[in-house]
Amino acid sequence: MPQPCAVPRRRPAASAPARPRVSAACPPALVAALAVALLVPVSCGPVPDTRSPDVDLKPPQVQSVQASSPAEISIQFDEEAALSDGKTRITPPLAVQQVTAAGSRVVVQAEAQAPGRRYDLEAEARDTHGNTASFDAEFYGYNARTPALLINELTPRGSGSHPDAVELKCLAAGNIGGVVLYLGCPEDNDGRFVFPPLEVAAGAFIVLHLKPSGDPAEVDETSRPDQSGGFDALPTAWDFWMKDSPGLPGNNGVLSVYDRPGGSVRDAVVWSNRTSQSDEQYGGFGSEQMRSRVEELVRLGAWKAAGQRVSPEDAVNPEGSTATRSLCRAADGRDTNSAADWHIVPTRKASLGTENSDDVYAP
């Protein structure tokens, strides 16, 4: 006669339902079958979800840092956030006086900034779940006196002796500190130049040289307009030099000017020698990058489309331009945000640093 045996008791896992206790005289095969059965959960209807809720382990992310007044810096985060006490520093030094938080926006009150001067803000942010992250961000001193500006002339097909350049014309007196020119748009560009603080008069010309040679004489002019040397340095304009610039595209390009990084657009120009039939995938512009840049300017009202969608035909056509046949705005300064404002001047009529010619190049 087989000897009685007892099935060993298995302690159930904490999250599993209690198991029935089994004790009987049984053959080895039955013991094995019962042992396997004890490992299978019993289903008696819906099983409650005992998983822990999602835990936020991501620290707040900085979206923008801007001077919102001469003594305030506004920081925008992607969630509700605050700054850790005693860990906020500004360089060049500005004494921090108070920090307040309201939702995802934090305001730092500090000593008055110099208009257009570049500053670095170092701080530690924390969210409502205790996640923290240190960050370092730049901003430019609040400038309430940026003048109205126009992109007045450009040479996208420069040469070794007359490199690519763009001219801005000041329509009023003011300070250009913090004004930024993008080779493209703020969110998608091939480079940018932020102008230092400089008092300018109405009618003044500012020339940004986009392919400097590295000559030590190529210095930014912040005290007088004749202090710089190099190719096309002009005593009649304030000369600046964009180091490590790729220059301007000769056939298909965008320039935009903003009153400050992250600020409002002041002017823009689009040029292209393509047509709507040049390609099917990008509306004729040749690339998604070029098309999206132009569409952004149209969305902001800084450039106009003749139809429902912008096309290369809406741009200034650079065909025929050279280093001395520049793209010029009409001398009367008309600004319709369209190609109608622009023309190509005849050979040797490029006029960087002086008033534009209304003579038109005839091939």
C-alpha cells in the first residue's frame, strides 16, 4: 500500500491571492500536478491594478530667458517651477534682489542691466516633485530704444575682394544693442550676429561683413565708424564682422532682423532663382528647410505671398547679381515686405554704406 504523503505548503507572493492549504495522501504524480497548479493564479473576476502610479523624475526644462524690463529677467519653464535659494548668479555681476515664481514663469529682480549687453544667468530650478537641475542661459540687457531698421542692401554673390555683406539702415535714432540678424530665422538658421550696444543716428548705415578674412584690422566699430579696416570697410558706415560665418547662399536664401533674441521681427528679405516647377516636394524651394523658413516669415507678416501659399516667385530673383551688382531696396525706403521693394543695380553701383541707387541692371 502506498505510504501517505503531504504536499509542502507554499507561501503565496504578497501580491497574489491566498492559496488553499492542501494535505492528503497522494501518489508522487499527483503531488507534482498539485505543485504546478499552486503556481497558476486563480482568476475570480477582474484583477485590481496594483502598480504604482507614474512618478515624475524629470526636472524642469528652461524654454526661454529674457530681460522683461531694465531690472527684471523672465524665465519660462515647461512646467511649474521655482529657483533654489542662494543659487542664482548673473555675470557680469548684477546683484539679485528678489525671485518670485508663478506657475511655469519665474521672475528675477536684480540691478539695472546695460542695454543690449550680454549676460549669463546661472541658477538651479526645482519642480513641485522635488526634481532639480542646474542651468546656464544667456540674455541681453533690456533695450527700450532699438531703432526701426530695414535690410537695405545685400551681396549674396560676393567675391574675394568684395565678400558677402548685408547693410541695415536706421530709420530713427536709438541703440542697436541686442538687435540680432539671423541667416535664416530664430528657430532655424545658419548663424546669427547680435549687435553690441551702440548709439546710432537716424539715417545711419550698419554693414555686417559675412566672410571676414581674419585681418586683425577687421574690428567691430563701437566708438567711431572709421576704426575698422579690411575688405570693404567703410568710413561712412558702422562696420561689423561675423566670424566663422558661412556667408550668404547665392541662389536661395533668407535674412531676418529681430529687436533681440527671442523678440519681435523688424525686417526680412527672401531671395531665390527657383520657380514653383523647380521641384514638386518642396513647393519649388529645393529643400524643406528653405520652404519652412519662408513660411515662418509669411506667418509673422514679415514677407508676403501673392497666392494662398508662398512660392519662389514671391522672392527677389538674384539672377544677374554679382559682387558689384547688389540687391538693393528702392532708395525711397518703401517696405511692402515683398519683392516689389527690390532690384539689382548695374555693375559698380553697389552702394554699401551710402544711399542706394534706383538704377536697374539690364542684362
